[in-house]
Amino acid sequence: MPPVVEARGLTKRFGDVEALTGLDLVAEPGQVTALLGPNGAGKTTSIALMLGLRRPTAGQALLFGLDPDDRRARSRCGVMLQESGTTGMLTVREIVNLFRAYYPSPLPAARAIALAGLDARADARAGTLSGGERQRLYFALAVCGDPEALFLDEPTVGMDVETRRGVLESIRALSATGKTIVLTTHYLEEADQLAHRIVVIDRGVVIADATPREIKSRIPSKRINFRPETAVGDTTFRGLPVQNLEIADHRVHLLSNEPEVVLQALFERGVVLRDLEVTGADLEEAFLSLTRRA
Amino acid sequence: MTTPAAAPLLKMLLAQTRSELLIRWRVPAFSVTNLVLPIVFFIFFGLPIAHLRSGDGVSIGAYLLASFGAYAVGNVMVYGFGIGVANERGMKIDRLMRASPLPPFVFMLAKVVTALLFALLALVLLIGFGIVAGGIREPPAVWATIITRLLAGSLPFIALGFAIGYWSGPNAAPAVANLVYLPLSFASGLFVPLSQLPDFVQRLAPYLPSYHYAQLAWSALGAGHESLGESLLWLGGYSALFLTLAVRFYRREERAKFA
């Protein structure tokens, strides 16, 4: 059985800008892959190339071993795109039913609407939906064909906390039934909760491709924060496992995975600390440090 | 277990057409202008003189119903595709469609089928109104010929609609459609018979697509100015021209959005 997605050396240039450089990605059946990166990193471009919505400048993408434009490949994929719309004049149920007709063996409409948590709005016209509800409608459209693979570009963007939890729950449930999922997100937390594998992209380049556990071990988990009594500079921290070092206003901020090692070394180097705080690092901040380093 | 690799195209076409019909029906800008406007124009321009006959015995009422019928079908096509396509581009509906298993030609075909059904409805309402309110009498076969010819000959206006839809943005499309289609209809003698229009318009008309299109209907009443073959030749030429433009603008859009 061919992999669901097989991307080799995918490269996309828009004019002078190289949006994606040499992406290699193989998504095996049943796997959840998260493309993680800050805005503008090339995640949306990656999805567009995998789905054949854009033509790669170099490299190749295959869907189920077929050209992404092939209807047999498309019929096995459900898609949620960031920059897309749908008519406002049909109801949620009507649009879901329309999309169900595109697929050989779709889910019952009510089931797709329930997965998106839109039961209460099933008979509302799409034009009257709020931003978050609209996003859930797109989710319903992605899943209604009961496809083997789901491509979700920033699925929870614009959703409130409650809605987001519901949709993440649905994604997990779909994954549990063996769906292959490729999603993009700029939240490490989301990728960590959902994915078997995280591909970190920054400025069009893959800078990490590993399990969530491995990714997390690579990024600093603690934030250290103190006021030095003695003069400190960048050289004070030479050779220590620190990241995002900031020395300003008589305070030192840094991130580290091994706070004990850092503090021990600082004491040995004769640094006198006041107001020491060691806290858990914000995951997003830590993740940003990973991309900034690249 | 063997599941089919893709959904049947006919099923897709039916579902797509059903949705397009619902959308058109629910947007008053389409349903009212498509179905009501030709009747309103007929009330002003046609009804007062519907009982008259021309020198060679043609019912003026029937002649004007044929004229407004030609106007009505072109209206459905130019506005429906012009504004509809431009709106959908503005709402980025095309992106999601592109990623779905729906083949683009089924998407287009559903629009054409929907427009033809709306055009048929517009003709039936208009002619029905003329018969009931204007007492205009022609053999049913004549009405059937007019309806069939107008629907079958509407390709240049479908192409013109697509060209406008792919050329202009969602805000400009209604204005562009009006600026193109209303003068075209007027100068082709669809509102007021050509013989009553200024001399330069009379000389211009034989070069316009709407003029040759209306001949399809006028000649069914024995009031045409040219042979059917001549009309079809002109309409074929205009179809080719507008299709070329539509494809050109469509490709420009493709390059920008999906290259």
C-alpha cells in the first residue's frame, strides 16, 4: 500500500521568495502528522502542494501514490483550508449534504455535523454563522465524506476555548478510528496533544522532524530569571545549556532544559544571584526559541 | 470489501445543480432580476401595443414577447455567470472546490444546467404573462420553437457571463454586467423595435450578438431579417470570441491562485 502522502524535495518559489525548500514528508496510514511553525513558515504552502492546489517549483507530491489532482486520490481526502469560503445562502445541513455527494461512501450528515459540534446550527444559513461556527462547518465538510485522510490547515484558528476543545476531541476520535491526518498549527501544545509526529518548519525549511516527546526534550522547559549582584555578560554563560538569553535592566532571563546544571555552573563561576525564580517555560515561548535558533 | 473509488458523476451533478438552484432562488438579486424584470419591461414597452399587427400581419405582441424573451435569457446568463462567478471568486469558494473530489467541469456544468432551467422558467413566466394579460395568441408550436431556440442559442451569453465573472471583481461585476448587457439589448432592438431607433443604431445593430440572437425568435414568427444559418454563424463567432476571453481571464486567475 503506498503512503498516504509522499512528498520528495518539495520546493515552491513565489517570485523571489522561496516559501518552501526541499520538504520531504511521508505520512503513513493511521498516522497523525503535525506541521508546526510560526505564521509564514510555509505550512499552508506545504498543504497546498500536497493537495495539488499549487504546482511545486521542484520536487513531487503523491497522494495515495497518485497525482494529487487525480479524482481517485481526492475522493480519499477531506480538506479544511484556511483561505476558503462557501456560499452563505445554503444551510449547514444543505452544504454538508452537497459535499457528501462528492464522496463514494460518506458519513450520515447528522454524524458529520455532530463531529463538528454544529447540531444546534444545522438548519442555519452558513451566512449567519459566527467565525468559529464557520470554521466548524469547514471541519464538517472535511469529515463528511468519511475519507481515509484528513488535511486540516490551522483547524482551530479563530475558535474560542470551548469550541477548540471540542474540535480537538473530534480530531482525536477520528485518529483513533485509524484516519491519517496531516494538520498544521502554530501551537506546540496542539501538535503535542494530537500528533504522533511533529514536523517543525521555519522559513520554508524543516528544522525538526520527530515525535512530540523528542521535540519537547529538545526545547527548553524551564525559565530562569534573576538579578545578578556581580557583573555578567554573554561570556558568563559560555558553554551552558541556555537559550533565549536576555540581559537587560539588571535582570537576566534565560530558558534551559537543565536549570540545575546552569545554576550550579553560575555559582562556581562566582555569580551572586538575587530574586531567583525558576518557573516552567511557556511552551509557545520555548517553541519560538527552537525556530529562532535555526 | 469493495467500495467505489469515487462518487458517480451524475450524483455529483444532481446535488450540485440542486444547490445552485437553491442559491439562485434565495438570492433576490438573481431571482427577481431574472424572472420579474423582463415582465416589468414588457408591461411598459410591450403591453400597450400588444394588440397591434405589423404591415405584414405579424402580431406586435408576439414579436415583443420574442424580443423580451431573448433579453430574458441573455439576462439570466450574463448576470448569473458574471455576478455569480465574480462573487464566488471574491468569497474564495473556488479554493475549497478545487481541493474537493468534484471535477471542475461538473461544477461548471451544474451552473449551466441551473441557468438553463432559470431561463426556461423566465420564458414560461414571460410568455404566460403575455398570453394571459396581453391576449397574445400564437400556436403552441411557435412558442415551443421560440423557447427551444433561445435556450439552445444562449452559448454566447454564457461565455460572455463567464468572461465578465473572471475579469471583474465581486463589487464591479454588477456594474460591468449592466454596462455591457443593457446597451447591447437596447441597440439590438430588444426593448423597442429597431425601426423606431435612431439611424446609427439601426446600422450598428447587425453587428451585435443580441441582434442575431433575437433573430432566432423573430424568425419563428416569420419576422426575421436573416436566415437561420446566418444567425447561427454570427452567434458561433461571438461564442468563440467570448469563450476565448473567458478562458484567457480564467487562466490569468489560475496562474495567480493555483500556479
